[in-house]
Amino acid sequence: MSGLTIFLGIVLLIDCVFMVAVILLQKKRESGLGSVGVGSTQGGTFWEKNKGRSMEGKLELYTKISGVVFFVVAALIGFVS
């Protein structure tokens, strides 16, 4: 194993642990697909418009970023080795 492969493996492991922690910190969503279109408004509520500033919005953003990092690093490991 080359040094680059080991480094990428460590980055992947840290990203996996971070992603699990961020996902576990998120609240459950009970609505699911059953509530699509029920009670939704055209303009959205105050909460929907300002969700990015809340902790839940930040956790969702971190989850997306962590997922992208996971796939990029996994592809790089496959390409290098």
C-alpha cells in the first residue's frame, strides 16, 4: 500500500465517523411521503424559508457535504490502487 492510499483511507474513516454522528444528531421525520401535498402552501412557512439558519439545516448541509466527500475519496482510492 502506498502512502497516498493509507492517507485516503484515514480520510475516508474520519469522514465515515463524522457522517454517522451527523446523521444520528438529526431529528426523525415522521411525515414521509404520506404527507406530500397535504397542507403545503405555495410560499412556504417562515420555518421552511429560514431552515438553513437553524441547526437542522446545518446538519443537513453537513450530511450532504460528507456524502460527497465520501464518494470522491472512495473513487480516488479505487483509482489510486
